[in-house]
Amino acid sequence: MKILVTGGTGYIGSHTVVELQQKGHELSIVDNLSNSYASVVDNIEKITGIRPGFELLDLRDEKATLQYLNRHKDFNGVIHFAALKAVGESVEKPLEYYQNNILSLINLLKGMKENQINNLVFSSSCTVYGQPDKLPVTENAPIKKAWSPYGHTKQISEEVIESVCNATSIKSILLRYFNPIGAHESAEIGELPIGNPNNLVPYITQTAVGVREQLNIFGKDYDTPDGTAIRDYIHVVDLAKAHIVALNRLLNGTNKSRFEVFNLGTGKGNSVLEVVNAFEKVSGLKLNYKFVGRRSGDISKIWADVSLANKELGWKTEKTIDDALLSAWNREKKYRGIDYNC
């Protein structure tokens, strides 16, 4: 099958491209490289032996997006990752997030509709739940007021996609995932943000390798056992594999409705301090960290009920948090030119 991956040089996108290629699919990537590097395409080729197609494209540009899809009418499906994704940054730059995340989706859907490309897997987020009343959170939990513009863009995007699925021949599976961490076992690809990291694990690994002087832990007064925020941390390779299963469900016509939603996580929550302690254990290093004030837009705790994905998709996580942290550390060391086997 010919598959388009938007944001395919990004963190989750690149791992998903690898998994797709290893399943024999023909891949094309579009990305504007706002938070990734073109060299990721080279690294994907190192892993799989196959170079995916790549085009520098900003999906906010309606004309360029439609022209691209008009030239590639034979895509069997699309996996849409391309979006800005930092909760804290979205509080500071709300207009940028609304423009980027929603406009790019609308242009993509318009091009898919025009060219009868009818299968869409969408990268959604647990932020659509806000702070849930009950944990673990299920897909049936109420969609409450978002705590950040980022979360709100995902809520709006889900509504847009559902409306389009009801009115056109497009079918979609929305994957609400929790907190992806880790890297490919080859250490060729991983999470490599441009500028200051907004996510915990790259902040940890950059502190450990000496790029950052100190790790800031945002908040120590949450309603959690150790006072730090709790999240459901899932290995990025497990997450990537779920996208393949979801795509196949659409391509094979085994979806039960035109619009389906699944949580993707481990079903277990870990606090920030637990993650720090786990990293120190797998790396043998002591991290320099300090507690600072809470970050705007952050909720106190969330983790997933993944029983629906386990049952309907036949998918479950295989890797542990230790696996994820060690792979992230190996990727950091390799990127910095340090022998990652040491």
C-alpha cells in the first residue's frame, strides 16, 4: 500500500515510518521541518534499507497541499502527525497553535476528499480529557474543558474529523495517546526537539549528557503520592506499532464505524520523580535537578484504560519504562558522538 505520513520526520512519525516500511508499505513523508531535521530521512534509510519519499511541505499552505495530493491520488491511506505539540508553549502561543494544528488538518481533509483518499489515522492526545474525574480514563470519559490551547486544538480536530466522516467517504481512527518516550533500538532515531525540550525525557537525557546544566521538575505540590505529576509513559515503538494496526483496520474494512477512537498507553501511571529515579537506575548516573513552579496547562495526573485497544485492535504494549529510558539514553549518547554501548 502507498501511505502518506504527515510530520513523518518528527518523533513519533519517524518511528511509524520505520514500522510501516518493515511491513512492506511504500511511504511518502511531508513535513515542514519546524521541529525536526531532514537528516531523519537518512536515518530511516539506515534502519530499513529503504529511503522513503520526502517533500518539504507546510500543510498550512492550502494551494501547495492540494497540489501535492492532486499529484498523488493513489495514496491508500494517510497518518496525520503534523502538529505543534507542547502544552506549555501552547499557553504562550495560542494563535500559533490554533492556526497550525487546525488549518493544516482542514487543508489535508480537503485534499483527501477531492482525491478520494478515504483512510485516515489521526494523532490525537489524552489532553482532550482535561483532568478526568475517574482514573484510569476510558474513551467514554466526558470531554471536559481543555487545560491548554494544545489540548483544545485536539478536541476541535476530533470534531472536525467526525463531521467530515459523517458527510464524506472518509473513514478515520483517532488514537488518543498518552506520553510517548524512548527511541528505536538502533539509536538512529529518537526524540530530538529543536531548542529547549518541552517533554520530560529529552530534558533528562540532555541534562545527563551535559547539554543542560540542570533538570527542572515543574511542581512538587500535586495531589499525588510524591507531589509530582503522574503520566502514562509509553514506549514510542509500541505506539508506532499501534498505528500500523489501526491503518490495517481501515484498509481491511474491519472497522466497526466510520469514526473510531482508541486510547494508547500502558494502563499505568508514573510520577516525574519515579521516571527520574528509573533513569538514574538504568544509566548509573545521578541527575542534577531542582523543583520549580507548576507549568501552565499541566494537569496533576492521568493514565489510560487501554482495554478497548487491547480487545478491538489486538494491540498491547510490550516494552517497559526501563526499556524506554535506556533506549532514549542510548539515542542521546549516539547523537552526541558517545559510544552508546558504554
